[in-house]
Amino acid sequence: MKKFRSYFILILAAALLSSCSGLNKMKKNSNLVKYEVTPKVLETHAGIITVTIKGTFPAKYFDKKTTVTATPVLTYAGGEKAFDKAQVLQGESVTANNKVITSTGGDFTYTSTIPYQDAMKMSELVLRIKAVRGKKSLDFAQVKLADGVIATSTLVEKEGKPISLKDKFVRVNPESKLADIHYEINKSDVSSKELKAEDIALLKDYIKTITADPNRQLKGAVVSSYASPDGSMKINEPLSQKRGVTADKFIKKEFAKVEAAKAVNFFEEKTTPEDWDGFKTEVEKSSIQDKDLILRVLSMYSDPDVREKEIKNMSAAFEALKTDILPRLRRSKMLVNADVVGRSDEQIVAQMKSDPKTLTVEEMMRAGALTTDLNEQLKFYQVTAENFPKDFRAANNIGVTYMALGKTDEAIAAFEKAKAIENNDVIKNNLGFGSLVKGDLVKAEEYFNSMTAATSESKWGLGVIAITKGEYDKAVNYFGTEPCFNLALAQYLKGDVAKAKATLDSMKDLCKCGKPSYLKAVIGARLDDKNYMLNNLKEAIAFKPEWKAYAKTDLEFAKFFNDDTFKSTVQ
């Protein structure tokens, strides 16, 4: 019995030694396994890091009774993150459903992702391997696969581009006053009865009023004199001219003491020998017999003599014309033109501060647009909304000002108030940017896509969302051809480095945030143009010194990390 027990122990020990020997041998020779990582330097796109690892095992390496679990892990200051799945491999004698590596060798290809965090920018990708043979397990030394993560895609500019609604304030509004002098048939003298007519009296009062009003400016007076279309041109032409003389004499007398009337070309005289246009207008307004027939004659014949003859042939109709229509055409029209001048910009702002209730809604909206102090602007728009609660523009512009102040929650609340008054594309655009700045890209995209017609602003917002999703071709299409940082970034991320450089170089005004200059430096590094890289990196740092620390750890510049000029620039 003792002999049998001794044999059993020897067999068990041999089995254990064999098991350990297989694991130890694999661990010892683990340097023979070759790994290829794509991309060689990890990158983040759409907020995730994707890695592909290809591993190749040599012949006679993989123990046929062993199972190996390989887990890629990204380690960084303050933590680590394992990729979403592990790669499990097995020898040919293992009865499981994993990738088999035979004694002749083999390979595997693994792809997985993890969410990106800012701390991962400086990191190491390692592979942790655990081998199991029977009841024994052994951890291999971890294998370093790659350094760091390029995070250029995270530079996307997500600023809000809300649309501010403009006022409809018009400082100078034209106005006119009209009066007629009517004449007896074939006469040009002005009767005393005509000078007592109500419209003449009103015209005289208007001239006095406007001359005394500092907010009105006289522009001129136009006298248009006419003869009715009955009678010959030989008679009517001089008749209309004589009527012009008498009317002109009257109007000039009324302006005799007005300084503005002394200006050259203040008075304008016009004469019309046969007023067929006026005739047609009066007939159309009338209810006389054969009205349609008369209008048909006017459309059929252009010769004035033929027109007159044809109309006179309609005897009953012509009698009505003589009493109801033609006397109205024997006249001189006197039109006085003036401009009503509203408050100046300075007066509007001063009034807004002292007593805004005296202002119109357009003047209040104007005041909001005139001030550059955001807090004062907010107050102006709030006062406008209080006084004109049904005008959605004030509520909208309150939201726009809140966005400029960095108060996104308050901005969204204001846009919602505007939406309750009038739900239009401007409000949808602005709510979209409120959601975008808050980080709710799904809701932002819904707002932008719900617009009846896309604006340049909403397309820009959709372009930002496309970059964030890693859809760079789509982003380029949304941004169009107008040079901007985000367009250049999308072009760079999709691989059009030359186009991205051209876009940045064509930008006239560079953001003081330094992003365009920094991206230029990144492009310079990618193109191995050291001077272009350094000049633009220095420019970015001049705008914002924080770019020094960022560039120190940015693997876009990895090839220059040991360059003395680069190091001195970022110190």
C-alpha cells in the first residue's frame, strides 16, 4: 500500500512539474511573441479610443493544454482603464470555444475601445497576460505596446452661435401732404373758392407745423398740373402749363418765409397735357354706365384723338364723364415732402436709462443693440420684454445675451419663453446651441434638424456635432467654404492636411483663444516643417500661455520633444 501511495505522489508531482514547466516556458519565451498595434500612436475620435492589436506566435511556443487571456489596459496618472473585452486563446488540446493556437504557431487580431478621458493623453498601453493550465495559473510580465493618446479631435470649438434679432428702427421716415387746386374747363386762374377748400387749409397748416418742428425736415414741393383728355392737344398743352404757373405761384407764396425752400431744386414742376392715367383711375373707381366699354377703348387704342372720338361716340356715357370724371382731372396737385427724424442713438440710450416707457419697442430693441456692456444690454432687453411681453425678439435677445455671459441655463429658459410666443427657426437654432454648449448633442441635433430652413449658424452647429461623432466628411460639408477653425480641424482629422493648412492660412482674424495658431503648429509638425510649427506654437502661446503645458504632452509633437528650441518654447 505504501508503495502504491509513493507511485501516486510521484505521478502527481510529475504532472504538476509538467504543468508548471509549460506555463514557465511560455512566460520565459514570451518575448518571441510579436505584437503590432494600429494606430501606432493611439488617437481619440468621437470620444473613444479604438485599438487594433495583431499578435503572432512562433511554432512550438503555445502549450497545447494552456489557455491564455490577454487584456489591453491603458494606464495613466491617477488610474487605468481596461479595454472593453479580453482576447482569449487556447492550445489545441483545450476543449473550449476560444481562438486556437496550434503547435505550428498562429496569430490573432483584436479590436476594442474605451471612452477617452483627458488624463489619458499621457499614458501607456500595456497588455496583461494570464495563462492557465489545468488548476495552475501564471501571470506574465505585462507588455508595453504604445505610448499616449493623440487628442486633437477634442479641440473642436463648441461655442454657441445664437442669432440675435435686430430692431426695425428707422430714424428717418418720409411723409407727405397733398392738396389739389381744381380749375374751370379751359381756365388756369385759381378761384377764391378753391383757396378756401379744406385740403388747401390743411396744407397751409402742415407747412406751418413742419417748419416749427425740429424733428421734421422739409425736402421739397412738387407741383403737377394737368388738363383733362377732352379737347385737342393744341389747347391742352399750353393750358396745363398755365395751370402749373398759377399753382406754382400759390405754393411759393406759402413758402416765402421758409429758409429750407430757398435751396436749389426745392420746387419741382411737372405738366401733363392730357391726363389719361388719371382718367382711367377715376373711371375704374366710378359706377358710370358703360364703364367696362370705356376701359376697353383705353386698352385698345393708344392714340389720344382716337380714344377721345370713340368715347364721345358713347353719348350717354360721355355725358356722365363730363359731369363726374373730367372736372376732377382739371387740376394741379401740390405735394409737400418732408422727413420725420427720430431720436439719435445717443438719445435712445439716454432715454432707455432715464425713462424707457416713452420709447417705442423698436427704439428699445435699438438700445439693446447699441450698448457693448453685456450686463447693461441684458437689462435693456429685460425692460423691453416687460413693456412689450408679446414681442418674442426681446425674450430671444435676453437668451443671446445670457449665452454671451456664459449663463447657458438662463439662456435656454429665455429661449423657451420666446418659443412660447413664436416658435420659429431662429428660436430652434438658438435652443440648439443652448443644448450644444450644455453637451446634449442629441437634443441639439434635433433642434437644428427641425428647422424649416437651415441657417449658416445651424449648419455650423451640425458640423460641430459631426466632428464630435467622428464624421469628418460630413462636418466639412456642413462648414462649407467659409474659412474657420472647425473647418480646418475637420479637414485635418479626415487627412486633408494641405487643405487644413490652406484654410487656416486664409483666416483673416485669428481667435485670441489661440486654437487656430495651435492647429497650425500641429500641421507644421505633421508636415515636418519645424519653422512653421515653432512660429505658430509661439503665436498660440502668446494668445494663451496655457498652450505651453498642453503642447508638452501632445504626441503630435513627439518628434520634437527632444528638440532644444521646442523645449525652450514650452518651458
